[in-house]
Amino acid sequence: MTRNAIQHCCSLVASLAILAVTIGPVRADGLDGFVVQDPHYGEVLFHFYQQDQFTALTHLVTARSQNRVQRHQDDAELLQGGLLLSWGQHDEAGKIFERLLDATDDTSVRNRTWFYLAKVRYQRGHLEAAERAFESITAPLPPELEAERYNLQARLYMDNGRYAEAVALLNNWHGDETWTAYANYNTGVALVRMGQLEMGATLLDRVGTMRASTEEMRSLRDQANVALGFSYLQAQLDGDARSVLLRVRLNGPFSNKALLGAGWADSAGKNYQAALGPWLELSDRDLLDSAVQESLLAVPYAFAQLGAEPQAAEHYTRALDIFGTELARLDNALADADTGRLLNSLLETEPGSMGGWYWQLDSLPDDERTRYLYFAIADHRFHEGLKSYRDLAALDTHLTQWRDKLGAYRDMLATRELAYAERLPVLQDKVAQFDLPAMLAQQELNTRRTEQARATRDIVALAPNVEQQQWRRLLAMENAPAWDTEAASGLQEKQRVLKGVLLWNMDREFRVRLWRQDKANEALAEDLKLAAEQFAAIELATDSLPGTVLSFETRIDALEAFIGELQARLGVSMEQYALFLNGIATDELVAQRERLLTYRAQARFALASVYDRMAAQNR
């Protein structure tokens, strides 16, 4: 494998990864001036760039097995590795990448390839394989990749609880402003989890007060403030927690948690009037968030602490009504989870495509059943399982389509057999009209006569029929008795002259006529040879067609049985994934239900206490 081939292959793997990791138009780095030399490889690329990865993979495997991409062997193998990777076949894809990487000493190429492989493995949840790929990087990457590499590797360490390693890794790296913000956040969180609150707070505060010009950075800033605020709350630094949490935007992905924490910071300082501000705002938001659910209890608690029992009773009663309605909905969702309807409803709006390294369920269907799965979707196990279940469902659709096609092929064979039965007698009658042996004998006779005329210079034999008839008549005149009379002497002279003229003309045209006769004989021989071949082909087709049809029927039967076997195995896998996903969804729904039951019990107990105090006050 040449250096240029390796560079092109790695440009292609970069392109494969870029398709998944960039936002915006599809890029094809490294393919400028690339010429497709094998049509079958061009077809594979067409399906690949149409994002039809399953078709691209199946066509590529078939083309390679039939040696139809010989001029793109390295590219084809690398593309196959990328497509296998998109289907989560990390072991098979890793073997291909490692085999190709062993063929080059270009450190830059090797390191970029290992980075993309590590990133995909991390996103698919294969942490050990991702770590091995990260460790295979032996030199700095280009700046835009080096920053992402350090932060991804640090997150990998943090996911495994190895916070000290994450801190050590990020402390040895410096990058641009955006990636530095992520690094500071990750390092700060790791330090807090290690018990080093002061050092971690310094970094989180730096991120929480940074200028942010993009939505991504504003969200990161809010996330840092929430993380720091709740760290202060756990350390009973309520005043510091409140000031940090109030920096979070009022409407954002972290606003609910920030409002709840700000209220608890005020409540910890017994400033219940101030706590009512964020809690009342929070209590009118979407009840799916546990922070909103908790606020429904926090608001009447604050009123009760302020001595406003009627308002507390009113809000506890409101909370009980809301909890009761939500519990009924959760019971319905749990029933749907048991029957599998909940899982299928998640993919109702999704196209039946397959694969995709970074596919995500962008939004939940607008359905009371699925709205409770918001937090289940965030579970990595659930989302990865949902990807696999989606791929299996799409694969089942493909197999069903192929099974339907087999029925069409059976119809085609039946039509062909019917046409064969109808046309065979007509064809046999037409063939019987041609006496090929007689034609061949005549052709041989013509050839011998031509050769004899050539050998004896028989100019008359090659003359046209008109000239031959004239020649015979002139010869017959010579032996006629009428030439003995004196009156016929003039006619005899004319006969002699005509004979000489005709003889001279036939002699003059002899060579031309001989050449034309040779050509005619050759053409006739070719035509007869072709006719013989066609007759032989007709005979062969007539004899072999029944066997060919039977062969196709046997293959169709075998394929139909194979597809049935695959679908049976597929059904088992889908059932297992469905049980796994329904289990996670059920656990999440049960956890929400138990939380609501706990909140409802607390609300009932608190409401009873409020009524007792109100009754005591009225005595």
C-alpha cells in the first residue's frame, strides 16, 4: 500500500467522521480530483453520499466479494470499515482500521484516524475501546482536533470516576477560548467531586462569569453556575449559592434547577418571603421536571413558615390535585410500556433509515404517554438501545421488502415459463423451414466450382446468366446446317464477331468476377456459420430453460427460507431490546410515580398539619 494510497484512505476516513461530527453541509475532504475507476465503487459512493448507509454497505460487500472494485481496494476496505462502524460493529471495523494503519508510518495520519475512532466509540458508550484508541495517539493532533481530544478524554475519565486523571490531563493543556471554557468546567467539576471545593469553585466561577456570544456558551455558563451553586448549598454556603444561582438565565435549560436552588438558599437563611419569588415562578412551569414538582411543596411550605396558613392550605390542595392527575397519566403510560406501545410511539415520527454514528431522537412525540420519557431519553443506555432497536426495525422492513420481491420473482418465472410454452412450437416450426445441411452442401459446391474456375480459368463459369445464355446460343449457331448456304455467310460473320466480343468481355471481367465470387462465398460461409450457432443456441436454450427455471426456483426457495430465518432471529433480538428498553422506561416511570406518591403523601401530611394549626387558632 503506497503512501499516497494511505493518505487518500485517511482523508476518506476523515470525511466519514466529518459527516457525523460537523454541523452543516457534508464535506468530502481529500476527494478533490478523485476519479472513480470502477463503476461498482461509484455506485457505492452514490448510496453513501445519499446517507443510505445500509445499501452502500451491502453493495460494497457484494462488489468486493466479486472482485469488482480492484482499482479501489484500499479505499473500499476503509469505507467498509467506516460503514461497519456506523452500525456499531466496532470490533470488525477496528480490525480493518488497524490493518490499514499498520501499513503506514505517517504519524499524523495514524493519530487522526485513531482520534475519530476513539470519538465514535465514546459516543456509542464503548468506553474501554475508546480509551485504547485515545492511548494509541502518539503525537499532538491538529489544533482543532487536539482541543476536542483532551476534553473528550477527560470526560471519559470522569465517566469512570477517575477525577484526578481528568484534572491532570486538562492541567497540561491550553487551547482557544471556547475549548478552554469546557476544560475549566470539566476540571472544576472533577475537583469538586474530589472534595477540593475552593479550587473547583475558582474554575467554575470563571466559566460562570465569562462573556458568551453563542447559545452554546451561554448554556455552558448557566451549567457552570448551577453546578457551583449546588456545590455551595451542599457546603452550607447559602449566601454564596444564592448569588451564583441568580446569574443563571430565567429561561434556559438550567433555569428550573437554578430557581429551586435559589429558593432553598433563601429558605436556609429563613428568608421565606424572598424564597417565594423563584418558587412561585417555578411552580407554574412544566411538571415533568422534578424541580417543578418539588416547588409545588416548597411554595406552601414557605407560606406556612410565614404564618399564612390559608394560602399554604390552598397551595397544598392545588399540589394534591396536580399530583393526582399526573399519577393517573403515569399509570396509563406504565400500561402502555407493558404492551410495548410506548416504545413504538417513540419511533412513529422517525424515518425507517438505519445506521448513523451520532443519530439521536431530536424530540419526543407530542403525546401524553411519551412526555414522561424525557429523562429516560437522556439515559445513555436507553438511547443506545433505542438506536439498536431502530436499526433492527428498519432491517426488518428491508427483509420484508426483499421477501415481497421474491414473490415478484416467482411471478416473473411463471410468466417466463408460460411464454416458453407458447413460443416454443412457433419457433420450432420456423427452424424446421430451414434445411441447414442442404445450404451447407450448396455452399461447399459453390466454393469448389469457384476454385475450379480459378484453376482452369473458366471465364464462362463466372459470367452472369445472361452472358452464359448468349454464349451457349452463339456456340449452338456454329453447328447449325444453315451456315452452309451462301445467304447465311453474312450472318456467320456477325456470329463470329459477337462471339469474339462476348469472349473478350468475359475475359476482361474474369478477375473482378472471381474476386466478387470469393467475397460472396466468404459472406455466405459466415452467415451459415452464424445460423448454425444460432440454431445450436436455440436448441441449447430449449433444452436448458426448464433446468434454469428450476434452478431459479430453488434459489428463491432458499432465499425465502433464509430471510424467514433472519427475521425470526431478528424478532428475538427486537423482543430482547424491547424488554430492555421497556424495563428502563418502566423504571423511570415507576421512579417518577414513586416520587409523586412521596410528594403527595408529604402534601397530605402537611395539609393536615396546616388544618390542625388553623383549627387550633380558631378555638
